[in-house]
Amino acid sequence: SDLAEPDSPPSIPASVTVAGQSHDVQPDSIGIYPRQSVNAGSSVAVALTVQPDEAVGVQILDGGVLSDGKSSSSIIGDVHGHVAFTYQVRNEPGDYRVAIHVRGERRFFYFVVSQG
């Protein structure tokens, strides 16, 4: 039915492309997508499916930049609800979180740059 319980937000499927490999991912029950290992300084492409014309806020929490050089952005879904952004991690090891805000809910992508 269309009446979702408030404590079970609709899932927001995503596709994450790392080093040319695309992975379809879903957030877990607390809104965290599976961690992705990435190379230092590399870019990842993220595509989400939301409602048509729905606004998605994107916020970089731990450094790195979006493709436009900024640390946050608001993106409107197209007529199919597709939203895409590109994120570049920093050139040093660490966990890099990117938050997305949809319908008052926050979800998180984790990109992990290993030592060495």
C-alpha cells in the first residue's frame, strides 16, 4: 500500500560505480549503504532512485569534493526520479562519509581509502 509506516522510510536504492565497476546497493535498517573501498584521490559515481522531481541534499562530511568542487549540493530528481552525483575522496587514507537527505531522512555512503 502507499501508507508507509513513519519508522520504515521507503528504501532508496542506489548504484555506486568505483573504478569502472558498478554495484547496486541498498541502505541497511539504520540508513547506511555498504562500505565501498576506493583508491586515494579517486572519484566515485553515485546514482539514486527517488520520486520524480524530488529534492535530494548531498553533503560531504569528511573531506573530498563533489564534481563541482563544492561540499554540498541539492539535486532534483528527473521525470524518472533519477539523481546522480560524482564524489572525489581525498588523497589520504580514511573513512569518507557522504550524507544524503531525502524526505527528512539521512542516509550515508561510506567510502574507505586504505593505508598504502
